[in-house]
Amino acid sequence: MKRYLPLLVFLLTTIGASAQQYILSGKITGQKNEPVPFASVYIRSSTYGTTANEEGIYHFKLSPGTYNVVYRLAGYTVLSETITIVDHDEVHNIQLVDEEFKFSQVSDKWRRNQDPGDTIMRMLLQKREAHLKELKSYSCAVYIKGVQKLLSTPKSLRSEAVTRALDLDSLGRGILYQSESLSTFNYQSPDKVREITIASKSAGINTAFGYNKASDLQVNFYNNVFTIPGLSTRGYVSPVASNAFTFYRYQLVGSTVQNGQTIYKIQVIPKREYGQYFTGSIYIVEGEWRIYSVDLMLKGKSNSLNLVDTLQVRQQYIPITDSVWMPVSVLFNFKGSVLGFKFGGYYQGIYNNYKLNPSFPANYFTGEILRVDTAANIKTSNYWAANRPVPLTPLETRDYQKKDSVAAYHKTEAYLDTLQHRKNGINYPGYLIFGYSASDRTEKDSLYIFPFLQTFYYNTVEGFGINAKVRYTRIIDDFHSLAITPAVRYGFSNKLFSANILTEYKNDPFHNAKFWVNFGSDVLDLNNVGTRSLYFNTLSTILSENNYVKYYRSQYGGFGYQREVANGVLWSASLSYSGRRQLYNTNLGHLVDVKDKEFTSNNPLAPAGTPPNDQSFLFPTHQALSFTTAATFTFDQQYITRPTGKFNLPSQYPTLTVTYKKGFNNILGSDVNYDFASADISQYNIRIGLSGYSSFKLTGGGYFNNKKLYFMDYYHYLGNQGTTFDPTYIGSFHFLPFYTYSTNGGFLEAHYQHNFAGSLLNKVPYLRRLKLEEVIGANFLTTKGNPNYHEFYVGVQRLIFRVDYGISYAGNKKYLQGFRIFYGIR
């Protein structure tokens, strides 16, 4: 045995050494010794690599051996270095030389062509479809990093409080937000993706935009249209689009030979100064006729970007096999300014360890595009130091350390007590519009008081009134919560007091499941879809004597349940019982006397000219027991799974909702007897190439049994009377009266809207500076016993502000026309 002991020790030592990894690191500089940020560094003939940080520092782990390391960035000549790793970390600084593209190398080849750049791009476009379809599936490891920084602060605003709150240096600079994630990313043609996040970290508050998952940075210029969620509602023409020559011309800068391959540098030049186009450079591989790298730019003024002034997009491709190239890195670099504050930052993605055409298990792509591991957000600083492929800069390290310390302090008893007192202080202007929120220091118990604008009101039925409403929420644990919403309402004119309570219990966030119970009394709108809020009805009643909303009294009780029974299938059911009686106007005083105006009856079916104190019959006092069930089918539902639940994403396909409602007769004294069914199909934000996006909604149905029902049981529509309107819901009308078309028979309504996303007004000088979005649309309604109703409108919007002008028709006669406005308050 003693004879073999030295051999055993040697073998164990050798195995341990081969398993040991060491760090290759260094600094990448240019010819003037300036740092070269974000250069790609990877091992030739592999898919393993990294990217330098903002200061040109790189590092990654390697086992002992000899490697051909490639250093590459658009604008510099590719450098290949042979580096040997033995038994220690290795520091290898390198200097990149500015790229030199020689036109003479290609002048003979393209001498008969006046625009050689155009010819090269045509060769690429011939293979565009093949490059799009060359892979059926792949998987890879992805590292995403984002940093948002404040670059300068106006001196007048650089107070001690601002400096301390934003952690700024003496020049008003600092990191506002940074994030990192490590994921495995899986793709299957044509559009199936699934990402598993194994580690995630962030510091600061991101209040603008972000790209924190691998699918956010799936940059593919072989597609015709390039979209940038969060920064623009528009699509941008790829320089490699099938119709790119309509929008671009190309100029050959020159060529160079790198690793035995000829690379052409093509300058991308838009044919129009303003529009949905990139400027910059694209690099093409001769023979393969594919993208080698891109360095493209969008500018806020000419390209209608929101939030930022410039956006640079860089991407590097490497060969995975002789016939397949994949991106090794992508970078979004942005700058902007607002109110004198200058900011900037970047989001970068690094792709490693590609596996081409892997065999995924059956039903692997279920619609879950992202799953965040339960331990992803609790990785230690030691874990990140050992696994992040891009080293932090000293400023980023300091920011993490300070914010981690602050986060730890924020969990102390002293801070929580102070925070609770400060956070729960009331902001009166904010309470006026947004309400007031308060919570205990653990944030498990919270209280929300509804806004003042929804609390005090005036209408002709109740006169001045109070509608006090609060919501108490108790978070039991990550998967269970309880919300209780009591409300009291009192009208000073009709002396009617109401009180009710709604209780919701959420018990399964992975299936969007909840129970609810409600009971009490209230004064309700006869249109159960909703008309005008208490605030807007108060304004129109007082200022213009338009008492649009019609009310009735209800004493009720009910309960319900909803659950996602399968991915993309949400089912709900509810049972309610109510006693209902008609109400009449009791306060007809004129606070503002409007000439030739008079209030209308609280009976919405009373003929025109009926006096406002009318007490004509609309329905008798009665009881109603009703059951409602609905199923919503979202086709190809995609979602994100986090440790705290499932979060559904908007689908690229229509959503179908089927509803059935039954009114029971002679049960618990119920007086109703009806059966109603409807089907609704809708889709939002359907991108139409470069021309913006469309939305539509189509609903049809009716009562196949209407033996006995009352006006509040009719099918109602989201109409509009008054100057303000709500454009956030595609199923609303601009001019339709609230109650006239309500039906107890069959109906069909259709809505269509298209947002051109500025593609028209961007061509008009001066107007393009406003970054307005043009909107057109049409609404249609047909019901039994009423002439067909239709309306058409055009409008412009900017952020939360929108102005429309429309015209409507009832049958062949013009009904109304005019302006409608929206400014964020519903």
C-alpha cells in the first residue's frame, strides 16, 4: 500500500488542480491610453466570454490551459492574444488600435458599381430570411446588467437634502439605480421563449424604464421592425429590413481582414432626416453575408424617443459553428435631460455557453416566459463577487455597499418607527386627487382613504352628500391577503343613509384566485357599466345643470369566486340578492343659473321636456336574485412566475370572454326571470408595421328569456355625455347617451381605434417637437328598437393628455359632434 500512496497523492493533486479555476483580468485601453468600455472578450472557438465594464476592466474564470482570447469592439481592430493560465490569477492589459478600413481592397471588386455599399447590403438581404430561420432552437446563459446615473444636477437644485437623498457627489453626480440578473434562456422557433432567473439583485429605485430580463434584450436586426418598449410607442425600420432600401442608403467605408474573414463597414444613412430610422454603422461578413456587429443610434429630436435624448444600440456576433452566428453581447447606451438634470446609463446583455438545437421536453414551453427562482433575490455579495462576469466599477461597488447598509438600517426598530410616523403623514393636495395611505411599519396592515374628489358630491337626487370610503388590507403571508372596504353614504336632501361593506380574500396568487362577499345598502347608477364619476357628475350638475347620472336605491348581499382554472382561462361566478326601489329628484336648486337650461328627470326613459320634479314610473319596488358566471380565454397566455405569484402579460392574440347571467323567479321572493348570454372578443396594441398599433373590441349577445326584468338588469353601454371622456378603455363611446340604447333584447357593438404613434405629424416641422400621437377610431352599436348608432373621431395625445374631435349618427341623422378631452382623471 505504501508503494501506491505517492501515486494516489499525485492523482488527487492533479485532479484538484484541473478543477481549480483562476481569474484572467486586465484593462482595455485605446491608442491614447483611454479606457475602452464594453469591449467583448471571449475565447475563440467557444461561446464563453464577457464584456469590459465602463472603465475598460474585464475579468473571467478559466481553468489551467492555453487560450486564444479575442478582444473586440466596433471602432477598433480585433485583437487576438494567446494566454496561458498555469496555477495563479493572470493580469493581461491590452491596447486596442483604431480600426482601419481600406476602400482600395474592395474598389476593384465593386468598381462597376457606383454604390458598393448598396450592393453589399443587397447580398445580405438575399440571405436575411435564411439567417432568421437558421436555428430551430437554442439555450444559453445570460447576464443582464443595468445602470441609471445622474450625470449633473443644476446648482440651484443641489441642496443638502437632494444631495443626501440621491447620494450625489459634490458635482451632483451619482447612481440612481443598478440591477443585475443571471439566467438561463431557452428559445424555440418561431417565438417560444422560457427564461429561468437564478440570481437577481438591484439597488435604488427605477422610476422610468428598464430591461431586466433576457427577453427584453433579444435584439434581432434581421426582423423588419425594431421596437423599444418603454422609450417609444413607434417601431423603427431595421437597416436589414426586407424593404430597407425604401428608407436607407448605404455607403461603403471600407474593409478589413479579421481572422481570415473580410469584414465590410457600411455607413447607414436615412433618406429622411426625421422618422423611424437609425443612423450609424453596420459590419458585414463577406461570403457569409451576415451581420458581424452593429453600432447604431437613435436621437430623441429626429426619432421621437421619449424620456431620453439619445439611444445607442451595439451588438456583437460570433460564430458558434461554421454556419451559425449568435450574439455574444448587446448594449443599450442612453443619455437624456429633464428640468436641468442630466442623466445617462446603459443596459447590457452577455450571452454564454450556447447549446444549439437542444431537445426540450414535451410541453416545456407552456407560456411561462420567465420563472424567478425562490432564492434569486437573496444571493449574498460573496455569490455575486464569484459569479458576475463583469466587474463592478468602484462607484458601483460603493453604491451597492451603501444601499445594502441603508437597506439593513431600514429594517431596524428605530428606523421603522421613524419611517412609519413620517410616511403616514397626510399630504393634503395629494389626498384631494389620489387619496391617503397609511401602514404599519411591517406594511402587513395598511389603510387607504379614498380621495376627497370621490367623497363629497352633489346630485339632484340626494343634493349635497358624503360618500366616505376606506379600505383596510391585511397581508397574511406571501400567498394570502384580506381586504375589507366599508363605505357610508348620506344625502342631505333626501335624508337617505346607506352603509355597505366589501370583503375580498385572495388565497392563491399562482391562479389569481379570490373570494368576495358584499352586503349593505347603497345609491347606485341605473347603468351598471358606469357613467360619470361622482366628481365629474358633481361638476356638470353644478356648473352646467346637466344631471346626467340617474340613481336608484339598492339593499343587497352577495358573494363570488374567481380562479384561473388553466393557463389563459379565468373563470368567475357570483350570486347576488337585492331589494331595489326607484328614486326621484329632491334638490333642484341652481347653484349656477345657466340660461335656457333645466335639470332632467331621474327617470332616464322620461320623454324630452319632462319636468325635473317628475315622479313617473320606471320600475316597481322589487327583489332580484341573480347568478352570473364568465370565462375569459386568453390565447397563448404568457406569464412570469415569481416566488410570490403568477403575473400574466398582454397577449399578442385576441381575448375571448363568454358571460351568462340568470335571474331567478319565485326564489326568496325574487321577482325577476331572465337569461342573458354574451360573447366579447378584443385585442389591444396590434402593431401594424411602422404605422403604429390598432385595438378593437367586438361584443354581441342578448336575452333569450326576458319574461321579467327591470331597467338596471338591462344590458348597458359605456357611453359618454359631457366634454371629458375616458379613452383608456377601447369599449367606450364618445357621444352615446348613457341610457337611451340600454336594451332587454339583442345587441352588437364594435369598436376600433388606431394610434399612428406620431408617424404622420412627425413629418410636419415644429409639430414634430411636440411628439404627438395621432389617433383615429370608430364605434358602432345596433340594438332592437333603436336606429343603428355610429361615430367617428380623430385625435392627438401626449402621455396622459388627449383631445379628440368626433361626429356621431343615429341612423342616417347626425346626432352630435364636438371635442372630447382627457387629462388623466376619470
